[in-house]
Amino acid sequence: MLKHTDDGMDERRPLKAKGLKVIDYINTLYGTFDGSAIWEIDKSSFEVLKMCDGMRTVDQIAHEIARKINMNVEDVKPILKDILDELEKLKFIEYVSS
């Protein structure tokens, strides 16, 4: 699996878990796999999750977010890392090979 390179680039490709369902209930987002457990998903995490298509690298996602919110990409990267770490911990994403 590709990871961080010496030049600071992150070439990992996050992919949303196949069985994950995101439900919008009264303007609150929830994630579940089979309905037996649910997790609330904040709007920022949901926007990141939508970009986890297995095609974009973490770096590409960071650049896209930075462009959308008019922020420096280096300021976006640590926030994105925290979000991706949490999504991975919940098994909402996995990293795939290119």
C-alpha cells in the first residue's frame, strides 16, 4: 500500500466502505452498515466521505477541499488526516491500491 512519500505527498487512495449506508434524518446524518449500530456523521466528514472513491489520493482530496473553501492546502491536511483517521477507525473507509 502506498503511504506518505519523502516529499510529503500522501498517495493513499481512500474508498468508502461498500456496505455503508448514510441516512439523512431530520437534517442529521447517520452512518450504518446493517441498522444494528448507527453513528452520527458531521457535515465535514460527510463531504470528505463523498470524495473517497478509491480514485483520488489523500493529497488530491486535500487540494480539492482547499480550493473549495479557499484555504491553504497545508492547513487543510492535518484536519483531513484527523477526519480520515476517524473514518478508517469506524471502518467507513479503507485504503486501496491504485
